Amino acid sequence: MPPSKHQKKILNRCTKKTKDPTQKLLLAVCWHFAGRVGDIRQITAQDVTLPMGPNTPTKITFRAGKGAAFCGPYTIMAALPHDVEKLLRTHIAIRKKGPLFSPSEQQTLSRSVNGLDGTYDLR
């Protein structure tokens, strides 16, 4: 189901509030995979399968975080917009080892978004 107008409005407000490109990417990946920031932050380059052609979804395997702690590793697929996929591909090329996003990027993003009006909790 595509996002509602209200959901798009929230995403746009959050994206405008966040200045750092890495934090914008973190927010976009969270949005498209419906993931918690704390879970998305822990993914590594090896957990991401980028599409090799058109109409192929991006896959992320979650090995850490709340969901994986209860159920074990699981994979989520999402069709990312081309610009987000391109940014993710570049980001993975830069951060080949360890988590793709740092705890400080998570904290800064959370502070930015929570500062909008206190209703968006990105833990």
C-alpha cells in the first residue's frame, strides 16, 4: 500500500529537518523498510542485497535488534526509489565493514526528528 498524504507529509518534514546526507539516507531506509532506527543502524554491507536489474527489490537481512532477538535473522524486501538506492549503493561502497550507520548518526537523527513536535519517536 502506498503511503498516505499524511505519511508523506511527515516524511518530508523529517527529511527537511535533517541536514546530514547520511542521516537522510538512514531515515529513508527506515521509512522504506518500516524499520526501527536502532535495528537499521546495525545492518552491515553484507546484510544488504542491492537490485541487479529493474523491478528487483532491495533486500535487507536483519541479524540484530529486537525482531531478530525474538525470531532469529529475517529478510525484508522493498522497492526503493532510484535516488535512495543509488545513495545506499554509494554508502555501502564507503562503509564496507561494520555497521552502515553509527550510533551518533542514530542519536542525531532521533534528536532532529523528535524536535519537530515531540510526536515522532525514532528509537
